[in-house]
Amino acid sequence: MELKERTRRRLPPEIFELPVEKMREGYYTDAYFNHARSTLLEDARRPRVVMQVFQKQEAYLGGMDEAIAILKLCSEDWEEMTVHALYDGDRVEPHETVMTIEGDYTSFAHLETLYLGVLARRTLITTNVVEVLEAARGKPIIFMPARHDHHRVQTGDGYAAYIAGRVVGGAPIGVTSDAQASWWGGKGVGTVPHSLISAYGGNTVLAATKFAEWAPEDLNVVVLVDFENDSVSTALEVARALGPRLWGVRLDTSEWLVDRSLWNELGDFKPTGVKERLVRKVREALDHDGFERVKLVVSGGFDAQKIRDFEARGVPVDSYGVGSSLIRGSNDFTGDVVLTDGRPSAKAGRGFRPNPRLELVE
């Protein structure tokens, strides 16, 4: 599976707002690449090489447009270079070449750390989000790892999540900050948070009411209902207070707590966190009181496997919020010089692997 309805257009380099001068100076580069480049320049040697880039897992490619932007804006002479590459969202196999760079090595030697790094990070995110979206079987996913990582990664990670949504055929993917949505023109989404409930003295209904009074009409009002660890009662109270203005409630019970509605059912299952029985109890209570249209959003410890388990058992969830699991793992990329001045020059165990899927980058 690859990106559906792909336009074959790449994001313009300017959108990434790269620190071009620092990148050109080698500020973010592993020192040995800077040293190698300086050695060649001192020796007046400018070898023409073919650099081959790959990784070692089945994955969905991310970060390619960003990597190309680094080469275009930060190399010594982009016009002298020839670059072939796959597209963001392409499915790639282990060791498959995703990009080749041909040109004077001293023109781009100082950029290897940078383009490998963005490919590694964005491919990790895209691949993880594809897995979660497939597990959710078309249900919306809220991409929620912003609080688990440095703010500077938000924008590119959000775009990688968006690409994953397009890979899975337009699967709904929401992000939680405007930064995450900026490259594709979206907006951050969110719920009534615990902090707002605290600001109203722990009164979920009051906080939700005030939030709904403030919220624009086109904003779906979703309220966290686990503040008092009594999700069934709180969900009903919020639904009665907000009426048709309430779009959904979100269950986010801590993995260290047992919701009050499950206290009489202990003994034959692990009751902590957001469990199937808790979701079903909230759904049944809302339906019984005429709130069938209120959606259920679940979060807290969800990953692809937990979502697969919920879907296999038909747990009545409308949307999943997924956080830190989406930024865990690795998709490390490697760059090898495989040809120098037209002759093979790869280290032992490596060799030139042409890929007919690569397209010339203009």
C-alpha cells in the first residue's frame, strides 16, 4: 500500500523554515563529516560520488521532502547535483534505496547527519501512525504525543501523521496543536482538559458548560469525564447539562486507578485504566438516557495492539487518542558512498542497489 491519489508534488523547501546558515556551517552535523569535508577541501580533492540512502525495516517513508529541502538550501551547489528519491508515504522494504545523491561530495558531505535524521524521525512517525490507523479500522485517531517530546518536532511529526492518514486512504487523523497541522493547513483539536476542570474547583459540569459557551459553533465539544473517577455518572451529568452541544466524552482513567463503576466487579479481570467493561458501561448509560448520539473517545495507554484488541471485541469506541506510543521505536537510516568518480567504492558488505522507483528531483 502506498499513498493514495498522490499528486507527485513535494512541499516547497521554504515551508520547513530551516536554519540554513547553521546547517551550511555544519553546526548540527556529526563532527567527523565536517572533518572529512575539510580534509578533502584542504587537499583540493572534489570527488564525484553517488550516495545511497536506505533503512532496514518494512516502513512507510516520511521526511523525504524535508530531506530534499536540506539538500536544496544548504548544499554548496544544488544545480550541480542529481538527486533521485521516493515520495513521502511510499511503502519501502528493508534495504531498499529511498534516495540517491550524485555530485561533488564536498558540496553535501556536511548534510548527511541532517537528511538521515529527518528521514529517521518522520519515517518512524508515519509508520507508527499507519499501524494505528489500520488497527482502528477507519475510526478517527487523535495524534497526541506533543506533550511527550520537544516542541520543535511537532510540525514535522504532525505532517508525518497526516501522510499516514493519506496512506490509509484518507483515514481521519486529528492533531492537537496548530504547529502539527501547519504544513497541511489544518487546525489543532482538543477536549475540555483536566486543568480547566481543576480551575473550576473540580466541577466537570461547570467547566464543560463554560467551555461550550466560549467554543465556536464549528468546534466539537468533547469533555473528559474521569476527573472524579466516576466516568458513568460524570458522562451523564455532562450530557444532561450540555444537551446537543456535547459531541462526545473522553475516557482517560489512569492505569493506576479503578473507575468507581467497576468497584463491584473486581476479581476476574485487571480493572485499572480504560477497560472494555468501563467503555460498555458508559455507552449503555448514555444510550439508556437518550444520548445515543454522544461519541465515546478513549485515551491513556493505547497503542496499535490495544486498539486491535478493542476492535476485535467490538468495544463501542468512536475515536482513539494515542500519545507516546507513536513516537517510540526506530527507523534508522544509513547513507553509503557507493560510487566515486564512476567506480565502485562501497565498504565491504554494501554495494550499489539501483531502484527503478526513484524519481528525479527537480
